[in-house]
Amino acid sequence: MKSRLLCFLVLVVVLFLTPVSHSQRPRDVEQRVNALLAQMTLEEKLGQLQQLDGEGNGDFRPEHLDLIRKGLLGSTINVRGAQRTNQVQRVAVNESRLKIPVLFGFDVIHGYRTIFPIPLAEASSWDPLLAERSAAVSAQEANNAGVRWTFAPMVDIARDPRWGRITEGAGEDPFLGAAFARARVRGFQGDDYGAADRVLACAKHWVAYGAAEGGRDYNTTDVSENTLREIYFPPFKAAVDAGVGTLMSSFNSLNGVPASANPFTLTKVLRQEWKFDGFVVSDYTSVRELINHGVAANEEEAAALALNAGIDMEMVSRSFNQFGPQLLKQNKLTTATIDEAVRRILRIKFRLGLFDKPLTDETREPGSLLRPESIRLAREIAGRSMVLLKNDRDALPLNKNIGSIAVIGPLADDRRAPLGWWAGDGKPEDTVTPLAGIKQKVSAQTKVGYAKGCEVTGDSTAGVQEAVDLAKASDVAIVFVGEIADMVGEGASRASLDLPGPQMKLVQAIQATGKPTVVVLVNGRPLSIGWIVDNVPAILESWMGGSQSGNAIADILFGDVNPGAKLPVSFPRTVGQIPIYYNHLNTGRPPDPSNRYNSKYSDIPSTPLFPFGYGLSYTTFKISNLQLSAPQINVNGKLTVSVEVENMGRRAGDEVVQLYIRDPVASMARPVKELKGFQRVSLQPGAKKRVEFVLASEQLGFWNRELRYVVEPGEFRVMVGANSVDVLDAKFEVK
Ligand code: BGC
């Protein structure tokens, strides 16, 4: 009894001392929101729902100051820099009637000034903690530059590499995607997005944007509710559960109803089922685009549709502001709907502490960017994100004392490509290119020659001969080919996944010299590189590795870092194979090369070029001895699944052990494999370790025909291995 009393007293003291600022206690926030709302005119309320874009260079538009003064603008995007944001904020908090601070948003996707690998690359690390750490650095830099809100993480599942925005997400799998969504939200927001080194996060694009037909950006999506709930929703649910403060609605129409006017996703799922209490911002002009979609005749109707469906803030188009008053008069919109949207936005502004501390400390910005520890982290993450695709006869790593190296290719000394799309405030001059990284890495005696060979675009092969001559005169040729930053990201869908321009000719010419050749890919999406895989002994997928990309590549090429990353997305053999993803259904006629009447193409194998989860190391691992804690579990039970992993080689290295399940007979057809667990483990040479996974039976369920989540009793398969193909297999039963 006494000890209970003591516990209670300790708890009271702890709660009392915990540094939650007065304004941010939930009840106080609601009181302050309501008190403020009660004083607002209709115009001021609509003003809070408006977000406008700044100038391209991070500056604000002078005419916005006047809107802010009148209380007609609640948020901006792209305005950044401590001084500039303060200049704007002073107008809001000193010169507007209600002194409501402005919320400054910016796309801090994989770095603010220190640029980390593109998110698809970070997902290749299969180490969500790394993404949490990079997001935390990005948040710290952005916050010190006056940015309080990032439009990230982008958590769209993408099964189509033609879609340029595959580069921004975590790939094709909902389980891996959810793990990275959670980690990134934690990294950006910490425990309190109002803290001085954090920012408010925004999970986007809600929803199914990655399912764009044909991989064409902004295109139509048609996805069953089952597939939405099992494939496209989970990363968003993970973000919401991790406390994400905002979501962004997507551009696409979903089953005929545009996502920016979709009551099912915006209200039923998000608010009613998931109890999300933050706000939703529409994507750039997506409210006005409801007219193009053909669901609104004009902006007035667009505003009514979007607001009534559950959009709170309108990005860039201005239909809420312009038409809100008349919609109210005509009873096409209620005051309650507007008030609720305002309440959600103010709630976040209070939680951010913006009312109590609206300005940014201008002295901190310079010292917060590109800190040595941030740069070190960027290098570490890049090294842990690059995937070794091929390494015949231990072609890699190279010896640092090698006599001469030919560094070849249009991306060998390109400072922009490694920064990828959405490079924040990243600057090409901060980039370490592969050429620079290699020069720093090798011995003083090693001769490093460089020949560009060709461009990424166009068709000129005029420089190829020079590159061939250099290769012939060197001990090894390293060829850097892939995509420039403009070829990936938004509005950058590609109909071909071949190496663009004359690059394949360059690779072929270098390979034909007979010199040992290494290809390093610098790209933002899977490419169909079958010829290279068939003909070149070593291939490293470096993705777009950020500011420190060149150092990280050199770390790997010369063996200071042993690659351990794995593909978060399947690589197709050719574009015609798309969509190709590992967690497909079995069909009634699964592919069988000996039988014509099967689900396959007649002109290529039915497998991908590289499967989901694939990647090599400079050492080899043996995964063996799969054990289950029990042959059967109850519908609400748990099972421990374990394997032994042994490093069979002479170098320390990492293996990503992956666990998949299959429900072979169910009331609905189920995928041939579903990822349900993974661990990246580091092992010294010769070391052996038992890796354990706990599989809870609720992970075994699915959304059935009545759209209820069910775990159906019966036999299950569990598979554990080093990628989605090479697995050990066991069975258990759910009672
Ligand atoms: C993109 C969003 C981005 C927004 C603001 C849109 O075009 O789709 O992802 O956050 O612009 O820059």
C-alpha cells in the first residue's frame, strides 16, 4: 500500500515537472483554439485555409505580406531562411488583427542542406533507424532555417518504375513502407514537433497516387478497397499511428472520385476509422484541378466538393477563399465545416508552439547547416543504401594501390545527379562526385584518369573513343551511367527503362576493350539493364546517394565499406514486364516455361531481372536451420520463427534476413509471399547468430469480401531468406 502511494506521488511529481509548455497541453490547446475561433471573421477563417507559394528562390512574394496583414493567408510553401521567414512572421504577429502566425512549409524530402540518399535508396538499407536519423538532421537544419513543416514523408507504394516519383518512396512493399513511414515521421517530428530541432511532418500523397495507370504521373487510379487497405493504406496508417500531424491529398482520381474530393478516404477512413486529428492539405492546385477531372463545373463547385470531403487547407489555388462566402449563403457549405477545418489547422499551429514562439533564432541558421556530423551521417547512410547487384569472381573491391583507373561516364563527375529530385536547399557545390571520392581514396601512386564518354541525353558518341583509349591504358574501368536528376521525380515518367541516350553504347565500347569493367548506376528508379548484367562482371546500384555520394561509392569500391543493402523494389527485365512485384497472386495458371497456356510472356522469362529484397555482399552468408516455436498457434497467438545466419567469408558484413508468409488456401486469393519481418544483422567473419522474429497471428490476416479484417484458421507457410526468392520454408497451423 505504502509503495503504491509512493509510486503515485512520484508520478505526480514527474508529471508536474515534465516540460510540456502550458500552451501545448491537449485541453489547453482546444481551449485556445476555440477562444480564437470565436473571434474570427469568415474571411479570417478562410484565410487560415489558404496556402500560397513563394518565389522560386525561397523568397516571399511582397503581395503576400498584405494578405497576411489582413489575416487572409495562413501558410506559405517554399519561403525559407530564418531572416526571410521572420520578416514575414513579424507582419503576421505584429500587424494582423488576431496575430495568428504563418506556417512555413517546404519539401524537405531527403535533406534540407545536407542531402541524404533519395528515399528509395534509404529504403534499400532495410534499416529504418537510418531514415529516422537522416530525417532528424533534415528537421534540425530546416527548423533553423525557419521551416516548420515538411511535405514528407512520401509514403506512396509504387509498383511501376516508369513513374518518376518511385524515387521518393520506399518501394513496392507495404510492410517495409510502413516501417520507413514510421521512422521518418519519428525523425522529423521527434516526440514533439514543436521542439526547436524538429518539424511537422506530412504523409503524402493520400492516396494510391503511385498506382497511376501506365506509370504516367497524375494519371487515373482504379484500386479495389481490399488492395487499398492491404497495399496502399498501411504506410499511411503507420504514419498516423506514429503521430504525423498532417497529410496531403493526392492529384489522382481514385475509383472515379478524385483524391482531393474523396469523402471515403479523407473522412471515413482517415477521421472516423483512424481518428486522425491533424489537418489535410490539398496538393498543388489539386482543388482547382477537380474541374479538369470533370467532377466540378467551376471553382465554386470544386471548393464545395473538396471542403465537404475533408480537405482543410488549399495549396496554391484559391477557391476556398474566393467562393467560401457564397457557398455558405447558398447552403452548399456549413459554418461547422469551415470551423472544423480552421480548428484542425489552429490546433497544429498551437501544438507547434507557433503562438508562443513565432520567430526563428537567426543566429543559429549558419552553424546548423552541413555540420560535420551531418556530413558523416550522409556518407554512412549512402554507404549502407547502395546495392551490390553483381560481383563475379570478386571483381570488387578494388585495391587502393592499383596502378591506374579509368573513371568514365557522364555521371562520374556530375554534382547534380546524386542530389536527386527534391534536393531541398542542397547545393551542387557541396556534392562529392564519384571522381572526387575515388581520387581521395586511392594511393598516391595510383593514376586516376577521367573521360566523360557521352552525355546522359542526346545521341552523340563523339566522346566514346577517348573513353575507350583511357580504358585501354588503365588497369580497370569504372563506368558511371544512369539518369540525371531531371529524369526522376515529379512529372518525370519514362516509357522506357533503358539507360537513356548513348550510354549503353559507351558501356558496350568499354566492355569490348576487355579491361576489367565495373558499372556503377546513378539513378532514381529500377532500370532494365539486362545486357550489362549478362556482360559486365561487377555492378553497383548507387542510386542518387546525396551530397556524400562520391565518398560512399569510393568506400564501397575499395572495400572500406562492405555493401549490405537490398532492393526495395523488383527490377524488371524490360519495361513490358511492368507491373512486376513479388507479392502478386498465384493465378489459376502460374508461369511454367514448359507449358504454353500459362500466365507469362512467351519472349522473356517470367521472373524479374533482380527480385525484391535482393543484394550481394563482399562476403557470403548461410541461412539455415529454420525453427518455429510451435507447430500451431491460436487465432490470437504468437509464433517465434528463427534461423541461423553465418558469415562464411573473410570479411565482416551485413545480411538482411527477411521473413515472408503465405496463406495457401483462404476465402480470397492471397499473395504468393508477403513480407512480415526483416532484420539487418552485422556479422564478423565466421560468426554465427540465431535471428528471431515474432509473428503475431494478427499479421496473418487480410480484408475479406465483406471488407472485414480476418485471420482465417488453417495452414500457413513461413519463409525466411536473404531475398524474396531464396528462402527456407516451413509450415504451421492457425487454430
Ligand atoms: C507535389 C507535392 C509537393 C508540392 C509542394 C506538388 O507538385 O506533388 O509532393 O509537396 O508540390 O511543392
